[in-house]
Amino acid sequence: MQKLVGLENLPDAFGVKLEDNFRKALFNKGASMVGGVRKLALLLNCDRTAIWQWKTGKILTKIDLLKKLSKITKTDLEKIESKIIAIRSKRKRNEDFIKIKFPIFSSSELSLIIGKGMGDGSLSKKQFSYFNQSRFLINETIDNMKTIFSDDINPEEFEKDDGWEIEFPTNVGKLLSLAGAPLGEKVELDFVIPSWVRNGDLEIKSKFLRALFDDEAYVDVEGKTIVFGMSKKEELLDSLKKFLNGLRELLNEFKIETNPLRKPQLNESGTYQIYFSLKNYLQNIVNFREKIGFTDVEKSKKLLNIITKQINS
């Protein structure tokens, strides 16, 4: 596993909750090493009351403070981050913090979520949200988020457009952004396949591809193939071509062959779509089903229908 998000990557104003005994010992050690709480307060540019609040856990500890304490106490950042048990939520209707596993490592569950962030997911400064009309895909997203972070991660959920939208707390979204999820309107962004996915094992690559194909592909039963397409603004078409060719390279690692990219097509929205399809011979489609597949039940049924027809033809 590759460490993707550690304490050193977090914004200075990010608030975290430490294990009680470790937190108290860290502040006590800091005061002892500099000659008392008053001197520690001067070094941390705060008053003694604030130190008492941090030490007792009355308020969450900011990252910039932990970085300073790391130097003062000669405590490795890695040790401090291993003692983080929660982060600030910034969700007004719920508690101020949510329990979380830290640091964040590469995993197939995370690659799936990053794929969803590039598909039907949306990451803004307020939250990470995901919409789909398939309950299977909604549940898959929730389950993987819990595996990555903790069982304490519970999204808010809304019925919308004959489907469901789930929204995760602000700071969870920030962690996903640090792991490679695009922040903002995707048709206006130049984003790439994260290096940890490109260099990851086959399980990481498979889950990343599955997430994107569940969200962005359709099964062409008549053409006996699967078609994948995404859209960008005209000035970002070169970026889109690079991203799609990157997906084709990942598919090739599973011995799944694809046809060349089609010419960009203008959408009604003013953006341009580029798509490619899988080569439609039987073994190629079987390879996709066995090595990538769909979580979406309807797409899975159509895919099996293609295979059955080819076998019986």
C-alpha cells in the first residue's frame, strides 16, 4: 500500500481529534521541553487558555499547531498522525467531528471512489456528492467510503430524479481531493488518472475502471459491445483524449482491446463528447465481464445477453 494522505498533506487549518492520552502527553512534553506552559504558549502564538482547551480536547487541534508541536517535542509526524481518531465534519446538522482511519493509503476501495468522483460524483468545496438511479451503485459508494474512512461515515441522502443523491461531509471531500478526485465542474477541468492508480496493482485498476464504466458507459446490445464516452469544453479536448487513451491503456493490461477514439461530437450543452468502444469479439467481451464487470444490474444483464447471443450464434 502507498501512503497518499498524511498529516503533512493536510491544510494548516484542518481540525483533528487525537487519542486522549497521547494528546495530553504531547502537550505536557512540549511544556516540559521549553520550560513551562507560558513559554509554550509564546512559541505557539496563543494564550494559555487555548493550550488547556487543546490539551483537554475541548476543541480540535489544528494541523499547523501539530506541526509546531512535532518540532518542539521532536515527535515524528507519522507518530502523531497515527493517533488521529477524528476530523472536523463542518456539517451543521450533525456533530462537529467524525471518526476516521488515518493516514489514507491506496486501496481498491479508494480507487473505486476516485473513479466515481470522475464519473457521476461531484466534488465541491462544500462536499462530495454522488447521484445515481441504481440503488446498487449508491450502496456500493457508501460501503466503500466506510471501508476507506470508518463506519462513522454516514452520508445525507435525498431522493432525486427517480434516483438518489448522497452527500458526504466537507472534510471527507478534502481528503478525496488530496487523493486525486477532481474538484469543481468536470467538463471544465483538466484531470488525469492518478499516478497511484496507474502504478497500482490490477485490483486497484479494475475497481477504478469499473466505477467509471458503471457511471459513463452504455452496453450496445445491437453492436455487441460496450461504449464509453465523456465530455469536456472544446479547449480541453486534448486533455480528454489523453484521459481516454489512459483508460484504454489500463484496459489493455487486462487484455481488453478497444477501438480508436471517435471524433468529438458537439453536445446540446456546447461541450464535446469523445467516446470509444470495445472490440466486439466474444473473448474480448468475456474478458471485460470477468476482469472489470458492472455493479449496475441492468448493464450486467445486457452484457450477459451479448455474450449469450455470441455463444449461440
